[in-house]
Amino acid sequence: MYVSKEECRELSDAEAVEKALLQVDYFACLYNKYEVLLIRYIRRIALVSSEEAEDILQDAFIKIWSNLNEFDQHLKFSSWIYRIVHNETLSVWRKKKSYGKDRQVQLDDNLFEIGAEDSDADGTMREQKHLLAHDVLEQLPIKYKTVLVLKFLEGMHYDEISDVLKIPEGTVATRINRAKKAFEKIAADQQPGFFEKE
């Protein structure tokens, strides 16, 4: 059975889950909807290559499919799959860190975007901020890096971050606050005044 993109677009996540449980072809609707977002998230958290991110996503989607029956319809589907992808990504990230294989990935321009107001005529300032932001993020403890990525790069609300990380919303708020301070301190130490508005 073939499910068209048009048919997928008309389905809510809950409807796609319900149909996928009856007919596996509908699972493609969920994969296609979230693939690009999740690849981007994986690369932001683990700073891996495109190929590695795709491998992580494939493994995560196997787990998503295996546990689809257990998905609680009262939860937001996007938060549920982000949690599975997050856990899979951290597992790979920890293995790479332990083997010292985490320094071999080239940064690319789509991994961490700085706002358009930060660009100058030749893009030099934007590129410098882009690279410094990447460097600062990589120096943060993973729990701080994760909340900053989820909040500011993935655009999630506190309740969604709470669902993804399985921590209370109050803890999310505290962690974001501490993460921002840690980010600012590292950035100020490395490049004083670099992120300040003019």
C-alpha cells in the first residue's frame, strides 16, 4: 500500500499513529514529517556527521516503531519521539566521548544559525559568532547544552522540554537559567563583548 504525501499532510500525529498501528505504511508519514527536524537536532546535540546522524535516526525510529503501541495519546507525539531520539543521541555521544572520536566533524552553516541582525555586508561577523557559539556549546555540560538547543534552536516550550527530558518544568527553567549563565561566562572569557548588542 502506498500512502501519498498529500494524505500524510492531512493527518494529525495522533491519526498517523493510529493508522500506523493498523497499517505499517502510515509510519512513513511520521518519519517524513520529523526526519529533517530530528536530523538537525541530533547534529546540534552530538555534533556528528550527516551520515552518523542518519544512522542514529534510523536506530531511534526502530525504537519508536517498536514502542508505538505504548505511546500515551495524552502526551504530545513530538515530545515523545524527541525523547527517544535524544536518548539514542546521548548514548552515541557518550560512546564517542569515551573513545575520543568527537573531534573529527566539520561544522556546517546550518547547524547553529545566528539571527539575520548579526550579519554584516560580507558575513564575517555572522560566521565568527556562528563558530564561537558552536565552540561555547561544545564546552557546556551536556545537560546545559541540551536545554539550550531544545529551547532556543528547536523552539520548544518548557512543558515540551519537560516531556523530552523527563524532568519537572521548574527544573527546566532552572537549568535553562544556569545554562545561559554558563554560556555567557564561557563566551565572555573567550571573546569579551562579542555577543553584546551594539
